[in-house]
Amino acid sequence: MKAIIIGGGIGGIISALVLKHQGFDVELYERAEGNPEIGSAVQFTANVTNIFKRIGLLELVKACGSPVEVRNMREWSTGNIISTNRLGDTIAERELGSPYLVFGRSELLDRLGEQLPDGVAHYGMKCVGVEQDEASVRAIFENGHVAAGDVLIGADGIRSTVRRLVFGEVEPVFSGKVAYRGLIPASELPDFDSYKWIANAWPAPGQFLLQNFAGRETINLSLYRSGQKLEDFDTGNKTAVVTTDEVLGFVEAWEPSAKDWISKSAEYLRWPLFDIEPLKQWAKGRVALLGDAAHATLPFIGQGAGQGAEDASALGDALARLSTDPIAALKLYEEFRLPRATRVQLESRARSNYMMLKDPFAINQRNLQWREASKAITGYFGNSVDHWILNYDVAREFEAHVAKRAGASAA
Ligand SMILES: Cc1cc2nc3c(=O)[nH]c(=O)nc-3n(C[C@H](O)[C@H](O)[C@H](O)COP(=O)(O)OP(=O)(O)OC[C@H]3O[C@@H](n4cnc5c(N)ncnc54)[C@H](O)[C@@H]3O)c2cc1C
């Protein structure tokens, strides 16, 4: 069995690692000349780190991540603590079996990419065509190269070429929310080490600020703003660099420590936030979508990349189980993964509003709920229903799904 993966982002690289671990031949093609990730933060909760445990890479990801022990929710106008979640390595591992880790994106992708055997990943390769027939599937690249395999995985992000070519046009949906992302080098923070362990978040009416670890040498700041219009930006839906003064202008009335954090980043990247409407189909013949190509998700429960990792795990299991029938394997993958990823997509949309409520009564109710939820690790996202996201073992659930399916067809 040979898999062609298009896209070398987090979803594509983890898929390549999982499929190699399962013993398949893999070729990965990325259009960028090297690691495409920018330097900001990404978190993996226990439902994701347990996948690395299974493929023998937990120690590697632990070595490049930080087990943020404490996340404080703070009042935007006073800095007073609304709630404190204890969610570090030891707590998550005790309660959920795997750690909660935060990474610098670029560093994480470098370390994971290094685990792929030579010859698997090919950079500077833009896929422009996909063809399939009964015997094989082929990716065609801008430079004329053709790669053939038994299955082709489109892990090429929210504006996926594979999706457009095989499944048709899907327009990304602007959420009306924009992230302003800044980075502070460790050299600017004499007490940098203490911030590896502590994250702070300031939910404010229509805005949300997060300060957390973003790699060995960096702290990440993300200010989210709701009610935004693309036509107000000179760069429309594209990311753009903006000044620190512009971002400070959004938080003039905020408490001093939040403003102090914001002032420490030399500049910000303005990042309009898009997702896609849930798809009804991810697999067609020998082609399947994975990660953001299948289910681009808003970042408000920090599960977009994590869902791509769950996809990768399930894809490996489906191909292993039905290795002589790759088309059926991709359908099994779709049938198992689509409902959960869709649920996460919809929950992230709902949560994007909940994080940036404007009505004082609703804010009060939410903060009370956060205080209550912070008593348990599974209340990390401020809602006890998050248990279904965190306390999830995709390999175990896949086996349960297959068993249920077999039971249903025997009955
Ligand atoms: C502000 C923000 C914060 C986030 N925080 C978190 C978090 O804490 N935790 C989490 O789990 N998720 C988070 N996410 C979501 C996460 O970043 C994405 O879900 C994840 O990066 C998607 O990975 P992917 O590999 O599917 O797609 P991408 O990262 O988009 O990678 C797709 C790759 O395909 C390549 N490509 C595209 N077209 C072609 C082509 N034609 N040929 C070859 N290559 C191609 C691209 O260059 C790219 O490298 C966040 C997202 C945002 C916006």
C-alpha cells in the first residue's frame, strides 16, 4: 500500500508518521520550499498526545512542548482572576492518561519532520492535478512530476486544491473574527522560565486576549476581536503585519498588565479567521481529505490541528484493517471521523461567541460557569461537556466503531 499525501502542515506530517508507523509506503508533497509553519503557538490536549504515545513519539513531543501547569482567566478591566485551571503534565496524565502540551508550531513541525525517513517528504512541489482509475491514483505537480499510489490524501489546508479538484468548490466562511498574533522573545523577559508554566487569558466584551508559551524561546500573544469586516482591511482576507500601537489602540481601557504584555511584541500579524461549512463527504474512490481540508475549524477550543491528528490515526487504522481494499478503507475512515470532526467544528463556532460575549448578564453567568468548571481538568475549556473532546482515545473509539459496524451487519 502506497499513500501520496499532499500538504506538509501538521495534518500531513502526522499522517505520514502514522502511516510509516503502520508500515505503509508514503510520499509527502508540500508546495513550500521547507517547513511552512509560522512561529506561534499550538496546543495538544490528551486526545492528541495519546496518538503520539501510540506511535512512540511522546517523549519527542514532550521534549519540544511545555506542560503549561496553570491557566488563569482574568478580568479585562482589573486583572483579577476569574478562574484558575490546573492542567499541566502531571494532572492531565493522571486524569486523562496523556499530557497537555503547548508548542511553538515551527519547532514542533521541524522535530516531527525529522522523524520521517529520508525520501518521504518532498518540498517545493505544488499539486495541480489529481487523476484516479481502478488501479491507482496520481498527483500531478506544477513542475510536471507525477506521483502514483494506492490512495491520495489531501492534507492541503482550508483552501485545498485536492478538495476543489475531486469534490468541487467550497468557499471558506469568514467568521467575523480576527486574531492579532504577536511574539515576545525570551530575551525580552527576564523571568521567561516562569511563563512556560503559566498562561493568562483576558476575556473582554467582543475581544479575548491569550498569552502563552510558543516554543523554547518565545511567548505568544493572541488578541481576538469579533464583529470585524474584511472590507475594513486593506489586505482583505489575507494576513498582514500591523503595528503594536494599532493593537494597543484596541485595549486602551484594559488593566495595565494586559497592555504591558501587548506592548512587548514588536509587531502583530492580523489573521482573519475562517472555517468551512461541515462537509458531507471526505472520501471519493482513492482520494480522501484530512485536517483543515476536510474540516477547517475556528481556533476557539484549540482543536483544529488536534482533529487532523485524530484523522491521521484513524486513517492508519482504516488502511491497516482494509489494506486489500483501499477504497473501502477510505470510506470507513470518512464514516468514522466525519461526525466527530463536524461536532468539533460546530462547537468551535459556538465557543467563538461565548469567549467574546458582550451582554453583562451573560458574561457574569459565563464567568460563574468557568469558576465551577475550573475545579476539574475536563472543565478546561470552561464547560463540563468538554469531557467528550479531551477524554477521547481515537484508536479505542475506532475499534469500537468497527465492532459496532460488524455487529450491525451480522444482525
Ligand atoms: C489563530 C489560530 C490558533 C490555533 N490554535 C490551535 C491550537 O492551539 N490547537 C490546535 O489543535 N489547532 C489550532 N489551530 C488550528 C490549526 O492551526 C489548524 O487546524 C492546522 O494547522 C491545520 O493543519 P493542516 O495540516 O490540516 O493544514 P495547514 O496547516 O493549512 O497545512 C496545509 C499544507 O498544505 C500545503 N499545500 C496547500 N496547497 C498545496 C498544494 N496544491 N500542493 C502542495 N502543498 C499544498 C500548504 O502549503 C500547507 O503547508 C489554530 C488556528 C488558528 C488560525
